Amino acid sequence: MEISNLTKVKKLTISAAVMALYISTVYATSSFSFGAYQIRIATAIYALSYFFPFLVLPLGLANALSNAFFGSLGILDIVGGGVVGLLTSYFIVRIRKCNLSSWLVILPILLVPTFCVSLWLSVLLHIPYHVLILSVGIGQAFPSVVGALLIKALRHCLKELQL
């Protein structure tokens, strides 16, 4: 079965499952997902949009919801998180569509949250932008590599499922 042949119900089901996975991962790791280094393991899940381009919107929504439920920094953090999820997932889809190496997903998972999240956190927390870039970037380093490894691991499984 080709991904393009997935029914709307199957796409909706996958979207809901991925959103639940993202939000529950943020919840389970919230003690360090919102800390000084914001090691948000859940951002590795953005890599799934490499295989399922229809996940761009659900992943943006999942990030916005997780910020609403667990972040407590207000509307700027909620909307900003949604935009970061959309942009990161979109760039991952573009990497796949341009037939670039899947290792390049490291870049959007690392760079989009690092530079964008630091923008509003610097305003909300009154911390210099350059300090936050370093802090958020360090936290995003591990999830970005995990995202690339997730693609490598899932490529084989999806072939077996003929997706």
C-alpha cells in the first residue's frame, strides 16, 4: 500500500496516534522538556513527517497543545510552538521530496526550534536571545540526531509493511 493510497480515515488515525505520542512524550519528559536546556525528546517525532507528509499540521498542533498543557508561558508560547512544529515538519517533508539525504532532517529539528523558540523566550523570560540560542540548541542536539536515526530504523519497517 502506497502512502498516497491511504484513506482519509487511516491518515486521521495515524495523525491522532502521532499527536498522542508527541503529547504523551512531552508529558513523560516534562521535567527536562521545559528546563534551562529544554531537551524535548518529542521533537524527534517530527521526523515521522519524512514518511507521512500529512503529519505537518498534526505535529504543529501537537506542539501547540503540549505547550498549552505543560508549558504555562501563555499564548505566545502556544502559537509559537505550533508554528515551530509546522515549519520543522514542513522542512523535513521538503528534504524527502527533494531526494536529499535523510540525515539532513537533523538540520530542521535542530535549527528551527533553536532560533524560533529563542525569539519568544527571550521576550517572555527577559533573557538575551544569544544565550537562549545556545541553551535551546544544546537541548535540541540530541533529539535531532534521534529523529534521523528514527527514519533509518523505520525505513526497514515501512518496507515490510509495504508503505
